[in-house]
Amino acid sequence: MFRVIIANESDTKRLAYHYNPQFLVKKDSVSDEIQKLGDLRRQGLLTEEEFEQRKEKLLN
């Protein structure tokens, strides 16, 4: 086990990019995100209420 000490936001982004290059890729569109939430709902991983709350948050 090891600890990572992050001094600032720049370090955070650099570490995130190092371990996950997709981190800096443009975010999905709102409609893509809602579609993913719908998939999670259909899989039973989100309730209808959770889906609606998250969708509302994305739309506002």
C-alpha cells in the first residue's frame, strides 16, 4: 500500500491523466449521459426516482 500526496489541482489532473488518459477527453453530451442513466435504470441499478433526479440535475 502507498500514499499519494496531491499538492494542488494540477497534480490531480496529471495523476488522473496518467492512470486514465480518457480523463481529459471531452465529456459526453447531456443526451448521452441521460441515455447511460436510462441503461442503468433498465438494468435495475437505478430506481425510477434516482433516474429522474439525476436526469433533472443534468438538464439544469
